[in-house]
Amino acid sequence: MSGILDRFFKLRESGTSVRTEFVGGATTFMTMSYIIFVQPAILSQTGMDRGAVMAATCIASAVATLLMGLLANYPIAQAPAMGHNVFFAVIVCGVMGYSWQAALGAIFIIGIVQIILTAVGFYDKLVAAVPDGLKHAIAVGIGLLIALIGLEYGGIVVPSPGTYIGLGDLTSMPVLLVLFGVALTSILMVVRVPGAILLGILATALLGIPLGIVKYAGIVAAPPSLAPTFFKLDIGGAFQTGFFTVLFVFFFLDMFDCVGTLIGVSSSAGFLKDGKLPRANRAILADAIGTVEGTLLGTSTVSSYIESATGIAAGARTGLANVFTALFFVAALFFSPLASMISGEVKSGDLVLRPVIAPALLLVGYLMMRSVRLIDWDDLSEAIPAFLAIVLMPLTQSITEGIAFGFISYAVLKLVSGRGRRVHWLVYLFSALFILRYFLK
């Protein structure tokens, strides 16, 4: 069996093993398993059944993650995208008055468009068109975004009037648990213990139980029924007032969140070859198929997850890690209480924290920051767009916004410096579309 896995996933060629890929896949699942519980909470605001959304989320994530591993051989997991689900529930179904069935129909159309675009090789061209400096900047920006999320989940930084962000209460028990997790995981990483991040997560969870921070809720639970949302999308109902706005926003968010995550995570992992991502079209195809099957099951846009960087930091280098992550998503249908212990929320005053996974996210931010040294800081037409992309991602908490500012400033500065002809035409096209998107808001 190990020989078959080695040949299919090119384990030895990638400098990894079945054990390492298992640890990487488990680490990725643990840091993104919160979506199993967050997604139903958000989509239920539209009238969708919570249990059905949870089941749809687990199955859609498992299928899309498995496809990414088998088609593209990358350890980049897929699940319903945060941000997209809020836009789905609050804006499309709330403000614009779409039914959740019609909103799913609109996302289904977007998924089909993406599949067509992969068939013509569009995404390979788009990834290749992104300048190298921006590729590295996207990796750094995503790293800072992940770190900020970790700091927020851990209560180390909190909202602060006047300064936006301030230091949290470092003496509160949940924050002390997070600091323990950061210290332990850092020590394990420094002494090069295999699976340091996964061990840090498990140790933090175990310590949290006697402290009363992690709530023991059992091990096994019956999976909920998928029937209330299964094949309930309404494609015809998507064609109503605001259809093109909904389509444009969903498409842009999905395309650049996915492409940005692929570039950023791949850059930090060393997957890019001469500035290009091998099998980029296959990776986007897995994303697009995941989106389509997600709408059929009953969940919003499926996309690549930045938390995959935690699995890569734990050693994952091939799609075999995704096979294990997918199996964990399937198991979550039956072991949801156990998964909720790892990704569970904790109330601390007015804050909602996720102390078990916070240390891992914070330290992965450091690992992705290392790409900053590859940016040409002496060429201002390269450095300023890279800086804007880096700083906007964490401050807006959006990969897409960072890419938008990076693209627009890159196009403008190359034009005024007389080097506009060296820029790929797709950079100009998407710079114009990004500007148009801001005016359409």
C-alpha cells in the first residue's frame, strides 16, 4: 500500500512520508474544523436547517478537499469560505431579498462558469500573470492575516476604541491557555519535534479540559439529515433584480480568495516553479467542482482555506494530506462533539475566543512571513505594490482587498515608470475590474 501511495502522490520525490502527511492532514483539519459549526450558525439566519447545513458542509468539504488532493496533488484543503457565507446570509438573502434557494442557484452558476474557465486554461494564465513580487507579498500578507486571526481567537489582541486594536487581558484564563500553547508549540518547533503544531493543539486542548475552558461534550453523535437542503437550489430564481451584482461579487471573491490562497500557501511551501504554479488549473477545477456540489448539498461557496498552511507547516507536501483531511471531515459527521472540543468557542467577557487553535495560527503566520525576503525592496515599482498587498490583507481581513490594491498600484506605477509594456495584460484587466468593483459597491 505504501508503495502505491508513494508512486501516486510522489511522496519520496516531495521529501515526505505517509506519517508526515497524516500529521499534516490532521493539523489542517483541526485548525479549520470550526467551519463545521460556524457555517450552520451563519446560514441558519436565512431559514436553512442547521443540521442539514452541517452535514452539507462536512460532505462538500470532504469531496472538494479529496479532489484537490487527487487532481492537483496539493495539501490545500477546501471548505465553505468565511466571508462568502456572511455575504450570502446578510447581504444576498437579507438586504437583497433572495431566498436561500435562489442564492444557492446563483453560486451554482458561478461554479459552472469556473469549470468552463478551467477548461480553457484561464487560471494557469492568471497565476502566471501575477508578478513574482506580488506572489511573495500575497504569501506574507496571508501570513499576517492568519497571525492576526490567531491573536484575535486567542484574546491577545482585542477591539479598542480610538486605536481599533489593543492588548487583551493577559491574566484571563483563556488567554493564559493560549500563551501556554504558543510557548509549548514554539519550543517543540525549535527543538524540531515532528508534528510540533499538532502536538501543540492536542496539549492545549487537554490542558483546557481540567481548567474548564474546553468543554467535554462526548465523543460520538448521530449525523444530521441532509434532506432539508439536498438539491433545494433554485437556479431560475437566481435571475432577479441584482443578479449581475450578486454574480460579479461572488465570482470575484471566490476567484481571488482561491487564487490568492493557492499562490500564498504555495509560495511559502515552495510549490511555485519559476513563478508558476504547476497544475493550477486542476486546483481551481477542484475548487469549482466543490462549489457546484456544495450548492447541490446545501452550503455556500467552497474555496481553498488559508488554514492549510498549518498542515504544510507540520510537514504536508502532497495531496495525500488532503485525503486524510477529507476523511476527518467525513468522520466529523459522527464525531462532531469531539471536533467541537478542538474548534469550540469560549466566551471571555464580551469576546468569543477559540483558544485551542489560536497558537497554531499565530505561529504559522511567522512561517509564511519568511517570503518577505524574496521581494525586491530596492525597486519601488515592485516594493510599494507588495507593501500595499501585505498591509491591506490583515487590516481589511480580506485576501481579495490586498490583491486588489497590489494589482492596481502595480499597474499604475509600472505605467508611470515607463515599464508598462512589461506587465501582463491580465494585470491591467483585473486592475480595471477591481476599480469597477469598488464603484459598484
